[in-house]
Amino acid sequence: MAAGRKTRLLGLAATVNLTAVALALAAFWLLSAIVAPPEGIANPGARMAFWARLALWPALVLFLAVGGVMLARTRSVALNPIDDPESRFHRVSQRVLSNTVEQTLIFLPALAALVAQAPLPDLGAATVATILFVVGRLLFWAGYLAHPYARAPGMSVTLTVNAVLLGWSILLSLA
């Protein structure tokens, strides 16, 4: 690939990433203000039950990613993942699964920390964060299947959600 074309693509990717971050932050801020927490979650046990209901959705995305790798294995001749050549779909599915495990491992404890510590009126943000996380993961997967550069918006949304949850939870812990 020519250096000029690669520079333009990287510039476009940076613009798309910044736009995805801005949209994720705007959605998080706007939607968190209007999404009310469910009734009856004032005590710690009810909060953790709320967290568990939210945690099902990232778990479902992770399960689908595992299914994508399994599907890729059934559709290819790469029965031996060490020696056999893998299809592009197989390699992409494996990378999506790996990255989704990593991002989910950040998201779930950060979400639990937020749900456990946030003031009751702010708990709608946990629902919004979960929706944005799941959408980000699905965008990442679809984008990766289209082109490696196209995975960036989904990654940006996921990373933004994780950064917000971690930052907010740390601030709550220190307060």
C-alpha cells in the first residue's frame, strides 16, 4: 500500500475513532439522564441482582463469539488449529473472541463497582453502559468482518464505556 494512501486511511481511522468516542460519550451522558433505575434496588442484594441481570448481555455477546469460532471451525478445513490453515472468517472470529474476553473482563467488574457504589438516581447509567458495551462489541465484530480498519468504531465505543465506568467507579471508591 502506498504511503500516501496509508496516511489518508490512518487519518480517516483517527477521525472515525474520535467521532465514535464523542458519540459514545454523548449517548452515555444523554441517555443516563433519562433512563431511570429499576424500582426496589436500594439494598446491596437488590443492586447485585440488578448487576447480574445486566451482566447477562455481555455474556451473551461472549457466547456468540465462541459460537462464531465454532462455526468457523465447522466451515473450514482447519480442524487442527495448530497445523491447518484457517480461513479469514476463522481468524477474525478468533480475534473477536479474544478481544471480547479482554474487554468483558474489564467491563463486568467495573459495572459491578458502579452498581454497588453509585447513588440510586445514577443507576440508570449502568443500563446505558451495558447497552453501549453490547452495541460496541457487535460493531467491532461486524466491522472486523468487513475490514480490519472498520473494527475501530466498535472498539472505540467499548473502550470509552470501559474508561467511563472505571473512572467513575474509582472516583466513587475514593469519595
